[in-house]
Amino acid sequence: MSGGALRLEALEVRLEGFRLAPLTLAVEAGTYLVIVGPTGAGKTLILETIAGLRRPAGGQLFLDGAEITALPPERRQTGFVYQDYLLFPHLTVAENIAYGLRRRGLRRRERETRVEALAAMLGIEPLLDRRPATLSGGEAQRVALARALAVEPRLLLLDEPLSALDPATRLRLRGVLARLHDALGMTIIHVTHDFEEAFTLGDRVAVIHEGQLLQVGTPEEVFRRPNSEQVARFVGVQNLFRGRLQPLGDGYSRLHLDDISITVVGEAEGEAHLSIRPEEIVLSREPLHSSARNSFRGRITAIEDRGTLAYVAVEVPPVFTSVITHRSLEEMGLRVGEEVHIAFKASAVHLF
Amino acid sequence: MSGGALRLEALEVRLEGFRLAPLTLAVEAGTYLVIVGPTGAGKTLILETIAGLRRPAGGQLFLDGAEITALPPERRQTGFVYQDYLLFPHLTVAENIAYGLRRRGLRRRERETRVEALAAMLGIEPLLDRRPATLSGGEAQRVALARALAVEPRLLLLDEPLSALDPATRLRLRGVLARLHDALGMTIIHVTHDFEEAFTLGDRVAVIHEGQLLQVGTPEEVFRRPNSEQVARFVGVQNLFRGRLQPLGDGYSRLHLDDISITVVGEAEGEAHLSIRPEEIVLSREPLHSSARNSFRGRITAIEDRGTLAYVAVEVPPVFTSVITHRSLEEMGLRVGEEVHIAFKASAVHLF
Amino acid sequence: MRRRRTEPLTVLFAALGGLLLLFIAAPLLWTLGAVSPAALMAALGEGEVRRAITLTLWASLVATVLALLTGVPLAYLLARHDFPGKRFVEGLIDVPIVVPHSAAGIALLLLFGREAIVGRLLAPLGLRFVAAVPGIVIAMLFVSLAFLVDAARDGFAAIDPRLERVARTLGASPWQAFRSIALPLAWRSILSGMLMMWARGLSEFGAVIILAYHPMVAPVLIFERFEAYGLDAALPVAALMILISLAVFVLLRMTTRRPEGRVR
Amino acid sequence: MRRRRTEPLTVLFAALGGLLLLFIAAPLLWTLGAVSPAALMAALGEGEVRRAITLTLWASLVATVLALLTGVPLAYLLARHDFPGKRFVEGLIDVPIVVPHSAAGIALLLLFGREAIVGRLLAPLGLRFVAAVPGIVIAMLFVSLAFLVDAARDGFAAIDPRLERVARTLGASPWQAFRSIALPLAWRSILSGMLMMWARGLSEFGAVIILAYHPMVAPVLIFERFEAYGLDAALPVAALMILISLAVFVLLRMTTRRPEGRVR
């Protein structure tokens, strides 16, 4: 199973007064595209239109170069996973997964083999005889994924697939999605309002806000170099980084970025993401000897004075953003190009 | 109109499997009592039992010394305000407020006079001819308050009255409640899951958790000196203070506590409360020259080492609690009784 | 852009459903079309027809009022209280819908007849049921009361019971809370239940004819004219009754229309 | 601790409502009590009674199946699509409930009679409606179809339409999505609608008697025996039919019972 290339050409989506600007977007085969936007921005409508469940008001859709605008959903080979699972309540887990296989006329034997393979891949073998009503949210969403994957979709469409889950389960399923994508090389379109999901899962991220497609790019581009005031405001000023974790023993780990390493609370290993709220980063002229465990020297690359508060970008590298009061800015006499020290506590680092 | 004294004697409340431990509690006349507990802890049931809307499974209720356990609700003179207002949708605002007055047989003239006085007190004169469906949440809750006050209740029962409102409206109505209590000297019982409401409004605070009444006392007692591990865990370790604000011009204010004053962002005057998250407070051996605008010297009065994180209480006075890593604690070699410096940013102070 | 056509399945379902709709509409339209306005006026001019229609409307109205006085309190209890046997009571209310109409007439006669227990009990009060208006009323009441009770119960159930609780804290007795809060808020449901019950009462034939062939209600008159003189003689009265039922029904649909014409 | 008594208002309402419940239950129980088991068996032994009851059950079943084939597709469209005139169609389906039964019989006769347009059209196919089983079936169908269509529509409307959308993305055609998802999930509602419709069909008398006095269905037989021989002769058949209706009704309540007996 390998992914298809999708192209949206001036696609128009409308529903009862709601309307999105014509959407043009190309998704290469094998890409994990995350569309972020606030709840109610029409993201579900876009997915349903791609799946053929809604008719576009205008524009065209191409899958691997062939136009599919008028194709009914059952002939598009897209897998759809809704936020609230939508398992068929009258069928067992195994029957749910096999539903698409039956429709394709597979024999009983083949169906069973494929269902078992999928169940093994998603770790849901013990659930096969259960009814959907008896499953937890995380289990149900794994089953929904298996059901969608069963038909070997050319396109996997995920509609806020993790939003209804509790934080721990969400984290685990995020790992499942990442592994599935790596293993199967599928084209995935995943819509969400959660920036962490976009940052951790996406090969590419598209930002939709107020009916407009504002920016498409790698997660780093979108979150570090927003192309407009709108995107910057929407994604917020965040210190988002990716690095390798190395446990230190006795309850701490060190996270290695490009040139520096950061101490964090907890022991873990492997790739990780972190964010630090700008309020948590303290600036000073001299090195700080305090309880803040992370302290770096850097150069100020930008100052955005917003009246009572000011945002100061300090390149260590990487670039950290700190928010300080206008008063502090004046009293410390900070200028772009100057050297300063930044510090933040290990407990202020949010790992994800 | 002046408040009654309420006494609960081993009051038992039960509903469909839900059950509270027998409750004994005395509320003096004119007290503003806030009952805090997580959502679903049976707080609404207690209020409804006090109002006579539910029969207790056991125990007794006394109002001004007379037993009212068996009295029907219409003869108890309690005002009840629900979270979701529950205005009578088929009556105008004026008719809603006058509802209780009609039941008491007041003449049209008298009713109009009282309705107008209440509307003036709550600032809802322009709404009197409107229907409830056309009101905003804040307006509806003011009307619900006016309706409850119209019958000159000996006891005003508020069931999460601010929970359904947006933050700005919530703040404004909190002011209204405080002023009403000061002006009318009523006995008020207010249940909520919001600690800020308990801290700002309550003369006394009762903490209910898992069906048990854990602590009753002044807000300072409950939040600063929790009488048990359970209460401490539930209310969380918070730096909660009360003081007088004085605007400094150019976007800052100074908040005067007992002996120190704290710089905060924004200009405002009068009584205020503030909280600072323990993560935001940095400890150091020497005074800090950094962007943190608030810096004080104090003495360590307690250290609670919880493994990777440690809580350090520093008496300036007042007592501030900071959370630092176990590592920092060791490296800095902090001990109870030693002098340290604490610092936090003006932007880290949460005013309410 | 190419547009997808309407699904063939939708076309098929619409065709099947259309057959059923045609089966309902055609006989009614045909009947109304077969009678000239002059014939309708002539039928209305006959004293026997006017008396029958007036009696039908009145008797059904009295039955509806009786159900209002007893069924609405029952509906309120069902919406507000849980008690053992509640499901049984809810079931019992709907039983008359499925009892064969002529059997219902027999059953009522057995209790309310001249020699029967209730009939003899009430005779001294001047209440006769056989071949008398009270018989017509109880026959209509029996077959149609479920429509009012069910509508009223749903209406009360849709009201937040805490509204009545607030009223109680404001000094209202249980009766005042019912009268000033629950009743006005459920009024629309009750009214539409009353209209439905009234219309259903008008339509009753089988139970009525057993208890009271005379005085003649309109459905019995239609039957009698058909038996005695054939289809053409029954037609004008049938058309009149269909028109009256449709009028009541349109009234009913107007009371149940969602306010401000919102889409679902 | 002193306990408050039950509210006097509740007592009053229970008394009023109890009157109404008594009015429903007493005639039915009285009828069943008035007939000895031996008399019931004797009635069942008569060929005429057995034929009438069998015919009633069969004719109503056929009407129910006809409504299943046309009304369930219609219900699905109403639950899944918005179209102009939808409210009119929903109203039209409920009209037969309020049309007087004898008038409905006249209207059907006008269309399906020997000399009438549809009657003549279908005569070459061997379908006769007057004094024949097909006439009984359409009379029952007309007065009872609303019960099935309404129940099926509510059943379909309660299913999340996205379940069928998921099925479509998994390769199901619209028909397959209907058959494998919507139909099984709405089945309980449809079944209870069918039972209600069947029971309502069994009960019909007025519309049937106009179209087909013979062959005789049970409600007509009750009427005929009452007319010819009086109350006592009609009683055993009436009791039998009441028992049958109650049995169907209990079956109906069992299919609609909430799963696992949860309190609302």
C-alpha cells in the first residue's frame, strides 16, 4: 500500500452560510500533511469533500493526476477516521475492520488474514470479538484506523483523530500514527486545532484561518517563520524545539539541540519536542547563579515592543523568545545585536 | 432585609447511588460562606436540600434556631440562583422579578416600586420589558439575582452562579455579589469549584471533597494553612495574596501587601488579589539583576522535597512558595532558616 | 465542473415513497373533486346533516375537555415522578389505539349499558349512555385520549423541572408552580394534543355506532346513507367531513410548527 | 426526623389521572371477565369466527408489508434529505389518522370501486377491491400506515448519518450503506412501527365495512353479531379480539423497551 498524490484546484466548499475561499493545494505522494485551524474553520468539510461525501461548489480534485471531482466516495479509495470513531455499533470489532473487505468481495479466509494482520499492527488483537460500545476511546480509535487501513486507501483522511482522547492515550496514538506513516508510506491528511500534533506529526503543515489558507510549509517554517502577522498571532509566539533526549539518571534528562543541551525533569530517551513559555525565560546582563538550571548566552536578534510588554528574540542558537516588561527593557537598555544571558528552570520545559 | 443563621445537624443527602457523609455546619447570620469542591461533588444537592427542594435522608436543618427540616420550600424564604439562570422564559424580565412578590400578594403598585428598586440596584433597568431569551449570560444572571432578592430571603443560595459566564462578565458579577453582601448584610451560601471565587468572596470557606467536609475556615486559613494533606493537594500550592493597588502611570501598578509591594502589569486601583505560580519564582543566593522586576530577600521556613521537584517556602513576609528541581536544591545547598533571594516577573503576577 | 447526478437509490426510494403518498392523497382529492360546491352547500342545507356534524364536533370537544381535566394531571405526574408501575401506566394509556373499535364499543356497552353496573349507577343522575350523547362522548374519549395524554406528557417532560423549583423557593405552592410555570410552558404541546384528540374523536365510527346509532354522528350518517342509498348519497357528507378534518389538521400543524421557522 | 407527606397536589392529580386509567382498564377487564374460558374456546371453535380472525390478521399483515416496501424508503428519505415541501409530505402521512373512518372508506371506494378509475384499471389483473380481500387490505393500509412511516423515520433520524458516510468511503454503494448500516440500526424502530401498524390495522372497522362487508373481518363480525343477536352474541368475539390486540401490544412494548432497563 502506498500513497497517492492529491491536488486541489480552486476547490470551493460551502455549507449553510459557511464558506471557504477557493482552495488550491498539492499534496505529494507519501506526505503527512497536517491542516491546522481553529475549531469550526471548515476543516471537516474539506476532508469530506476530498472523500467525495460532499459535492464541491466549484473547482476540481485530482488523485495521481486523474480527475476525481465527480467520482462517488466508494470509488475513491480514501480512508476516513472521524474524531468520534463512528464504529458500526451493531458489528464486532473484527466485522468493523472487515467491512470494507467484504465490499471488495474478498473471501472469508483472506478477510480473516488481513483483519488479523491489521489487528496485530495496531495492537488490538484481544478486542476482535468485542462490541464497539465496550471499547475505550483509544481502543475505538485504533479500530477505526484499522478499518480505514483495511481497504488499502490511497489517501488516509483523519478528522481531529486525537481530540476526543485523554492526554496519555493521545500521546500513545500520536506515536501509532507516526509509526504507521513511516511503515506504510501513505499519504495522510490530518486536520486538527492542536499545534503540538502539527509540529510532531506533519511533514508539511497548512494553516487555515477565517476561511483562508494562510501558509503551507514544513512545521519549522510555519511555527518559526510565520509568513504573516495573522499566522504569527494564530500560532502564538512559542519556543518550540526538537532534539534527542538522553537520560542522566536521578530523575533528569538532557535534551540535545543543535549546539546546546537543555536539562529537563524526568528520564526518557529518543526524539522529543519541547516548548517553553516566553514568560518563563528570564533575561539578564550577567550570568545568573540561581535555581534556574538552564542558562545560556546569546545575541538579541529582534525586539518587539508592544507597550507594557516586549518580546525579545535571543539567538543562542537556536532562537529563544522571552517576554519582559517594557520597564525592564528600558532599565536594562537592551538593544538588538547585544549579548545577554537567558535562563529558565528545568521544570518550566514542556516536553511532548 | 437581613440574614438568618443556618445550622445543619448531621444532614444526610443522597441521590441515586450518590451519597454525602452527614454534614454538620453552622453559618452565622450575615456570613458569606463559599463551599468549594470539584464538579459533581454533590454541592448542588446540599443547596437544594437547604432550600427544601429535596428531602434529606436524615438529619436536621435549623434557621434562626427553628427547625425547618420538614418545611416546604415556599415557606423557607430562601433565594436560589442556579448556574444557568433558569429565568421563566414566558415572562418578561420585570415579571420574572415580580414573580415572588405576586405570590406574597403584593399590590401592583408595590410590586412595581420594588422591581424598579431592585433593577436599579443591579443595573438592569433597561432590560425590564425584554424576554429572557434575548439576554446575555451576565444580564440573565443579574435578573436571576434580582428575582431571588425580591422576596427578601433570609438565606441566598448561589449554585455556581458565575461558572457559565465569560471571564470579563464573571469578574464584573463577582463585584456585584461582593457589593450586595456588603450592602444588604445577607447570609449567602455560594457553591463553586473556583478557588478564586472562594478566596475573593468568602467570609468563610468550606472544602468538600469525595463526600466529606474537610475544612471550614477563613479563606486565608484554608488556602494558607490547609488542615490536611487532602486539602492541601486539592487547593494546590498557591501564592495567593490580597492587597491594595496603586497605579504608577505608564502601564504599571504597585500592589501593597503587609510589608512589601509588588510591581504588576496594568493600571488599576483599589483592593485586589493576586496569585503567582510557584514555577515562576526563582531562588538565588545573591540578589538578582535581571528582567524580573520583583525581587525580595527572605528566610526559608520549609522545604518539601518530593523527589525530582522540591517546594521551598520563603518568608519575606508574607510566605512565598517556589518549586525548584531537586538538583538545584542540592547544588545551592538550601536549608531551612537560611536567607535567600526570590524573584519573579511583573508579567508572571496574576491579578484577580 | 461535472456534477454528480442524484443517486439512483434516492430516485428509487422517491418512486416507492411517492406511490404511498399518492395512495393517501388521491382518494381524498378524488372525493373532494367529485362533489360540486353546490352539492356541498345542499348537503349543509339539510337539517339532518347539520345536526350530525354539529353533534360530532360537540361530542368530540366534550371528550377532549374531559381528557384535559383528567389526562393533563396524569401527564404531569408521568413527566415529573418516578413510581413503580410507571411503564405499565404509560402502556395502558396507549392500549385503546390498538383495541378494535367495535370491540371497544362492546366493552364500553358492557359497563355503561342500561342494565350494566356503571350505567345503572349513573342513571339516577340523568346520565344515559345507550343511544344518547354521553355514550358518543365516552366512545370518542376512549379511542382518542392517548393522543392528548402523550402530547401533554412530552410537553411537560421538555420543561426543566428546576424552573418549578425556583418558583417554589419564590413562595409558590405546588399548585401555583404548576399553574404559573409548567402549564403555560407546556401549553403549545397540550393544545396540539387537544387538536389531535379532537380530530381523532371526530373520525370515530366503530365504537360510537355500537353505543349510539342514534343520535347520529356524521361518520354514522355517512355509513347509513351509503347502506340505504349508495355511494352517491354518502359522498357529500363524506366530503364535508374530510374537509373539516383537514381544516383541524392544518390548524394542528400550525400549532406544532417550530417558532421562527428554524431549520431543524 | 419528621417526614413531609406527599404533596396534596400530587394526590389530587393521581386521583384525577386514576379516574382516566380506570376508564381505560375497567371496560377491557370487565369484557374479559364476562366471558368464560369455555365460551372463548367455543367461539374459537366456530368456523366463521376462526375465518374472520385469520382474515383480519392476514389482511393487516399484508397491509404492513406493503407499507414496509414503500413507507420505509419514504421514511429514509425524510430522515436523510431536506427538500422543498418536506413538511407538507410529513403532514400528508399523518392525515389518515384524522380522516373519519367511514369517510375514508367512501374515498377509497370512489377510487377503487368496480366502476371507478383504479378499480377498472386493475380488474384485468384479477384485483377486485369491493367485497374482496384487497379492499380490506387497502382500507387497513390507509388508516394505519402513518404509524410505521413515523416510527421508521424517527429510527433513521436517530442514526448518525456519518456512519453511512464512513461505509461509503469503505467501498459501499448507497444501497449497501442503507442495507448494511442504516437498516439494521433502525430495525428496532421499524419493527415496533410494524407491530403498531399491524395492531392498528386489526382494529379497523369503519373503512373496512364500507369497502368489504364480506369477506368478514373480526371487527365487522362483532358488529354483525351485535346487530343481529345482541350484546351476548358479540361478547366472545370481542373478548378474543381484545386479547389478540393486547398480546400484540405487549409484544410492541417489549420491542421498544429500553435496553438493560435503564431509568431514563
